[in-house]
Amino acid sequence: MKKSIWLDIETGGTDSSKSSILSMAYGPSGNIRSSFNTPVEGSFLSSFSEREILPQLSRAGKLGSEKSSIESLISTLRDQPSTPIAGYNLRGFDLGFIQNRSRQYGLEKDFISAVGKREIHDPVDRVKDLISSSIKRHIQTGTFDETLGMPW
């Protein structure tokens, strides 16, 4: 696999209009940057790190802003324009969530431009491909009915 920029976010919920990016990790393998952000009011803190670490970082004055995290990600992507982005469920969640949150700060066009048309390496895509090809193979060979336990 080519060198990739790994990307993962943790959020306070799945609705980007109500929840913010609580933490973001990104960068090439071996050089991952992490940021923890001040949650928007009303964000649900579900994980141990959100409940325990964010308040400690806040008290220590070490929480960044969601906007600065997005700006830094955009900068990293622009610095490596042809490098693929890799991460779990990027297409299904992370990239869309970041794009929607970047809109709040007037950064949506910058984010879209930085992502560009680069390759996205997402294991969820591969699983969907495998399931789809498996179903097609069963249909073509006539074994789909038996696999599902449906004798037609």
C-alpha cells in the first residue's frame, strides 16, 4: 500500500449540526498528530477519553479549537496533495462530518479542495465490495437461496 495520511475523528454525536469534533488524529504513518477540542455545548461525551481526558485538558488550558484542528488538517492535506487518505468509514462518516463542520467556519471550500480527487483507502469500502461480490457469486452459481436458507 502507498504511504497514506491516516485520519480518524471522535465526535460528540452523529449530527454535525449539533455536535462537534472532540478529537482528531491525522498524518502519515509514524507521524500522527492528535488534537483535542473544546466540545460544543450539549455534546454527548461517551468514551472514557471524552469524560476523563477532555476535562483535564480543559483545566490545564490545553484544549484547542475545532476550527484550528480543521485548518491544520487542511494544511497537512495541501502539503501532500497526491497522498491517499486512509481510515475506517471515511466515506460513510468522517469526511462528511468534517466537511459539514468546516462549513461552520467558512472552510468548506478549502476542505473540499484539499481532499480533492485523491484515493480514499477505507476498509468499509472493501467489506462492502466483498459482500457484494459474494452475493453476486451466490446468485450466479445458484447457491444464494441455500446460503440464506430460502429454498425457492
